Amino acid sequence: MKPMKRAFLAVVVQALVLLLPLSGTPGAPRPLCIPVEYKTSPFFLHFKGTGAPTLVVVHGGFSSTKRSALFCQKFAQVFGERYNVVSVDYRFSSIGGGEMVDLLRGIQLARERLGTPPRRIFIMGASHGAYLALMAGAKVQVGGVVDGYGPTYWPMQLEYVKKFRPRVFKKWRIYMAISRGACREAGLKFHQCLVERSVITPANLKGLDEPVLILHGKKDRLVPVEESRRLARKLREQGRDVTFKVFGDKGHGFPLWEGEPLEAIKRFLGKRAARG
């Protein structure tokens, strides 16, 4: 995209953010985030400025517009004075299918519409969103990835949940059925498909060469902390820049925008956000 066109589109976005009130009442405060669409994929956007560093954030769980809006709001409250925030309202799809397409478009939106250089784009996810963030980091060059208790090896993850969290596993049945169908269409057996769509494969680890911050709770009973420990070990074996923090008092689903996790993220972003 030509620089003049990119700058013009960024000005349009900024104008929308400045003019759109929180409600229809004149004089109401402008919202931190507004819904936008890019190549048919929906997002919530907090716009700081053209060329500013951008956080592309991904919520956990199933597809949820409500969670996407919440993630944008929370991260904008903490980082909005310095960063653009793009929260991905990803579609319900197979593992690593359409949901990954939406995330990659969010990264492209940051580059092409917000004018953020790749090294100043940071992908940040929680739980399933962390899985997507890691996989996206393996596919495109960004400034860094923050992994909040994300699953890294699907065969292990599904066996664990099936054995220890059967009620959760039942909720995943539709997701698994869609994923099985997508794997059949790709000509792959389900187990092999799950392996290939896991973070810990030689190909994905090779692509995941940007700095990575891994945050996990020792008391996590949904995604075992061993998954993150294994990822950190494999990245270190390849000489990668990885920071792994375990919080002894936390389980699964802790917020990334407050307390110790937030401080760890601030330190991680610190010097890296200044790079061009």
C-alpha cells in the first residue's frame, strides 16, 4: 500500500475514534475501543496513532464478541496511552482454521492500516488465544509474542481434558467435530492433523524466532503447566529469547492486565517496543 493512502486511512480511523460517542448522547465521552472490519474479519480497535506500536490481543475460549470487546477495553486502559490495540473477534472454526485467518488479518491491519512496523507489533493471547498467538508468531514476523497459559500440543491437551475435566471435554465436542471434518478435507488423520496444528513441531518452532514471554499458573487444571515448560525448554535449546514465569498461586484464566502478569508484560514490552 502506498504511504499516502495508508496515512489517509489512518486519519480516517482516528477521526472515527474521536467523533464516535459512547452513546448517542452529544458530549458523551468517546469509547476506548470501536468495532471495525478488515477483509470481512471483525475487530475492536483502540487507535493511538499512525506508526505507534500495536498490541494484537486474542481472548481465550470459544468465539465471543463480548470477550473480544472486553480484551480491547482492558488492554487499552493499561496500554492505550502508548499503543494501538487490535482485539481479534475470531470466528468459530476448526483448530487453527478460520480463527487463524482472522488473527493474521489483525496483524495485517496493524501493518497496512495503522502503519505499525512488524517489529513493533506484539501478539498477546490468553488460553486458546495464546495458542493462536504462538502459531501466528510462527507464521509472520512480529516484535514478540506473549503466551498466557496456552496449549502447545493438542494430543496431550485433549487427553488431559478428557481424563481430568470431562465436563469441559463435552463442551468441546462440537469444536472437535468441526476440526475432524477440516482434517479429513485436508487428507489427514485426526491425530496427525492435531500434531501439525500444535505449536511444538519442528516447523512451527523454527518460525517462532521472535522474543516470547510465557506466563502460566502452577495450579492450572485445564492446561497443564508442563506444556509451557516444554515449550520454554525447546525454545531455549534453539537459542531463542524466551522468558518463562510460573505464578505459584494462580490457576487457569487469570487476567493478563493486572498484578504480577501485567508487570511481567510491561517489562517484556519495555525495550522491545522502541525497536523499529
